[in-house]
Amino acid sequence: MRAMAAPGLASARRHLRNKPMIENRPGSVSAELIAVLVAVTAGTPRVLTIAEGTSLPSGPLSPEHRSLQAGTRSWVERQTHHPLGYVEQLYTFADNDRNAALGGFGRAISISYLALTREQPKTLDGGASWRNWYDYFPWEDHRQGADLPAPLPAALRAWAQAGANPAARRARKQRAAIAFGLEGRRWNEELVLQRYELLYEAGLVSEAARDGIACHTTPAPRLGHAMRQDHRRILATGIARLRAKITYRPVVFELMPPSFTLLDLQRSVEALAGQLLHKQNFRRLVEQQALVEETGQMAGATGGRPAKLFRFRADILQERAYAGTKPPLPRA
Amino acid sequence: MRAMAAPGLASARRHLRNKPMIENRPGSVSAELIAVLVAVTAGTPRVLTIAEGTSLPSGPLSPEHRSLQAGTRSWVERQTHHPLGYVEQLYTFADNDRNAALGGFGRAISISYLALTREQPKTLDGGASWRNWYDYFPWEDHRQGADLPAPLPAALRAWAQAGANPAARRARKQRAAIAFGLEGRRWNEELVLQRYELLYEAGLVSEAARDGIACHTTPAPRLGHAMRQDHRRILATGIARLRAKITYRPVVFELMPPSFTLLDLQRSVEALAGQLLHKQNFRRLVEQQALVEETGQMAGATGGRPAKLFRFRADILQERAYAGTKPPLPRA
DNA sequence: CCAATAATGCTCAAATTGAGCATAAATAGG
DNA sequence: CCTATTTATGCTCAATTTGAGCATTATTGG
């Protein structure tokens, strides 16, 4: 049996629920850690996958880990053979769907983490690979033109029309418009999860078909590459978090090499955001925030006037990582 | 029993594909749900506690719950006898400290949630009570003057001076300055967790003494009321999240009665933020965002010119809850 | 030398923010 | 009734931030 952690707490709980806690041994569950490990290489945002790109890497929670974050950090580092700059908890899932998938053994809890790193060529074990995250979310890349993938607009309309009653139809239409920036609204790059969930509900991604959700377009579009279980949803959560984070905390730096040009930096931010930025304003922001300093060297010619190389200012970064900063600027 | 500690990617993949998951039962753990349940009553932000205010309410994760969030919602609703407007996951903890405290039964995972509601007088079971959250964080309330509690400034200096070497001392000094808005910096009301963690490390809260952390001030200040385990840290996480959230999402409304004056609304936001707002600007913002509409009625006299009563616009709220909004305005 | 590609410096208008002034409408106390 | 007090509410203004563009400079490849 389980020793009581805090007797006072237990009795209070008895007050609250009229049942002794000890009989209610908090459900024995199994726990795994799932990582969304991100790098940006050559202007492409990439995520580490296993199983031919159909799963995110995951590992069991083990008792020797000091904490969940330490556990994630340690097994990801062992697998990729280089240190993670940044690790942040994303979300904890424990739906009964998962439970069913486990054959009724017990509830499975998945604790997901976002981690940032730089891609290193040869360090991966077999089966693991870096994938362009837009393979999974083609509708999220607006760097070349803001057009949605072809079947989407019509499919969204069909979904909205399939609402049970006029109010539901209106609500669906509005929801699609907000999520996808339709009807004159502007695209909000942070709504990654909302968009994926909408597409799932509308039956427009393979996972929905797998889970028996209907689609009102024929042939049913199957947008983006699918993943097992709910890994694509977790990836969407990670992308959304990262897109939000770069606007107020200087996390891009975790993804950059030691020295880089301002355009390199801009391309990386654009890769993550899926949107182009106004070059001069981007520079103004970066310099005004004093996040970088010149190395004194110039970049090897890249087809135009040579650019200065910069590095991060460790002192400022530390401060900003702690207290936040100001956002960059969207634009086409 | 438990499977491997940190599988290589290849084996992780096997784990996911080739073997039935059931054999690889990732570490068996016990899971509990902890709630930070917040209400604002008469200009005071309150949190629901049990055990004489020393614990947050918590309940075991139970198999009948459809999801973690549904589980939290259902047991909190059963205890408080009224529906939660808003529930959001905060953080998942599983430190080995907890493990030890549980007598080695196995790792305990705590999944914490933030929930918003309105306080209702008579619905609590014995042992539970609403507490002013500033009882736990007196340094967080800047509504009357921006002065920190008396022993704080000197204690922070002492902590900084106790750094092992000049670099450490400088880093500590800067960290304290950022967290507490010293040396001409401005107070950032969202750094609730950072401040609590700093005070813990500096030995200035009772939990630190309990956990054997030294303090460099005598007599050691014991700022704010203590809580069991790491509940005060969880509460700090909840407050920080809520303070951040109100600046870009209209969650205050979950805390308000059906109709209210603009000053009521402002007082509630101020209670959460721990800072006073500029009245005219607050109104400008609220009205410009079209979050509320007049009910046509006036408030019962409160000592001055009668104020119009407002209610929320459900349509707008829904949209903003989904896509976000603009921030309000700090000021003294 | 010319075209193409980047880097970099500068300007400008619109929108947002922070702060204050002034007035109106009530109540409480004499 | 008059006055001080308290709140509501309308309006202005300057500083800053944001979004967008123009112009110039430095290279490379014909």
C-alpha cells in the first residue's frame, strides 16, 4: 500500500469527497515522454521523427531522472548525441482513446516537450530522420504567396455547410474564417493547433479517417503527411508554441550556428513563422534590442554585397530569456 | 516491470511499432490532478484551498474520466457545486522529491490545472476555503504603492552578496533586479514564478527552510503563508499564467457576474494583475474591443455618479477566446 | 560596363500607448 | 439648499511603436 504523503491533506480530501484517499490510490498509469525536437536547416524548419516520419521520438519515464525535463533532455541527448539548448514542457495528454490503443492495460499519460537544437549530419541512429515540418502541415507555409492548398477552401465550405442547423453552420463558417484567415481576416500564424483540430473534425486529415470521422468532400482530401496516434497534434502544439515564443523571447538563437548574417537569422525566423518579414524592420528590431553583436568578419559571398557576421550577446540573451522581449514584425 | 531507461531511437521505434506497447509498460506511476481554482470577490483574487489554506485541492486521476481536463472539471465541480467556466492545463510535475515523500511507492505525477469561476457562498464542503492569494504572495500586490515587503530589499542584497564569486554575485544581483524591478527597472507583473523561485533559492520562504535551503539574513524572513509540498509553486505558476492570459485573451469574464460596471471589471483585472490601471484607457480598450454591451440598466448607487451596467457579448467573446485580442494597459 | 542580388541607411504615416484635463451626475453632511 | 466627495465619462495630446517604402552601396556573373 501507499504511504500517505500528507496526512492533513488526506483528511481534508476526505472532507471534500467523503472517501479516504488511500483507497483511491491515484490510478496507476504508465507515463511516456514525447519530444518535438526542432532544428532549422537551410531555411527549412525540421522535426526529428522515427518510423519513416510517422512518429515523434518518445521514451518511458524512468525513476533515475531527476525530473521530467531532465529525463527528456537526457534521452534525447543520448539519441542525438548533442546537447539541447532549450527544453520546454508542452502538454500532457491522457485521453481514453490512448487507453483503448493500449489494450485496456491502464491509462497512458504522455508528457510532451518542445526542444530546440541544431541539426547535425551524422549523429542519428537508424530509423530516425529530420523532416520538414511543412510536410505535415502544408497549409502552414505562407512564405510564397498566401494561397491555401487547393482543396482546402472548398472543403472548408463543405464542412461549414454540413452543420446540423443554421446556427451551427454560421459558427463553423466563422471558425474556419478565423482559423484560416478567410473573408478578409488576416492569417494568424499562431493558430496552428486550432487549424489542425478543425481539419481533423472536418475529416480532412488521414488521422480523422483512421478514427472514423466523416468528411463532406469527395474524394476526401488527405492534407499533409499523417502520423501515428496523436503525434501530429502534438507537433502542431509544438509549432504553435514556438511561433508564439519567438515573438517575445529570443529562442531562435538556440537554432542558429555561432555566427550568422542578419539575413540568415531572418530566414530562420521566417521558416518558423511560415511568413516573410520586412527586412529593414527586422534589422531595426534585432539591432535595437541589442541581441547580437558584430564578429568583425564578413560572410562568404552569397551573390550580393557581402554581409557582416554576427553572434549573440550571451549577457543580453540571458536577461531576455528570463524576462521577455518585444515582438518582431510580420509582413509580405 | 519497467522497461529500459533510454532506448536508442531504433529501439524506441521498435517500441512503437514492432512490439505491442503493452509489454513495454513505461514506468508505472501514480497520477493526481491539482487545481488552482480562482475567483475574484470584492476586489480580492481568491484561490480555493483545503487543509487550513495549506494545500490546493487535488484528486486522483480516475479511469472513468474522458480526459485529464474532464477529470479536473468533474471533480472540482462536484466539490464546489457549480460549473467551471474555464479550465486550462498548467504544468505537469514529477520530481524525485515527490517520489521520496511518497515513501517509494513509485513516482507521483501531478498534473496541475488553472480553473476560473465565481465564488459562491455556501457551497464548500468542510475544510475547504477561499483565500486571498496575496496571503501567499504579499510581494505581488502593488495596488497600493509599489513598495516591497520590508525585509525584502535587504534580504535580496544579502543573497546576492552571498554568491560564490564575483560573476555569481553579479548574476544574482541582475536576476533580483529583473525579477523585482530594482535599480530603475520596471516591475513585470508576469514574473510571479521567477520571483517565487528566487525567494525559495534565497531561503526567504518557509518551504526553503523545510527543504534545508540556507538563508543569508538573520532572522530569516518567512515571506507569505507557506503551503505543503510544492503547492505554492503551482499557485505561482497559475497566477503567472492568468496574469499573462488576461493581457491577450478575455478570460476575466469568467470571473465576473452576469452584469457589472466598467469599474467592477477594472477592479477585477487590477486584483489579478496586482497593479492599478488608468481608468480612461481601460475603458477605451474595453469599449473599442467591443467585448461588452450596455444592459440598459444602472448600478445601484455606490457613492458617486451611477454607472451603467454592462454584460459580455457572447459572440465576440467566443471569437476572441479562440483567436486572441489586444492587451490592456498597466499604470499607477 | 551592365544586370542581378544583397546589405544597409533613412523617412514617413498610421496606429497604439501612456497620461492628463474637464465635465457630468450622483450621495452625504451641514 | 449648498458643498464636498465620489464616481462616470468624454476628449486631447505627446511619445512610441509599427508597417511600409525609397535610395544607396557593395559584390558577383556575364
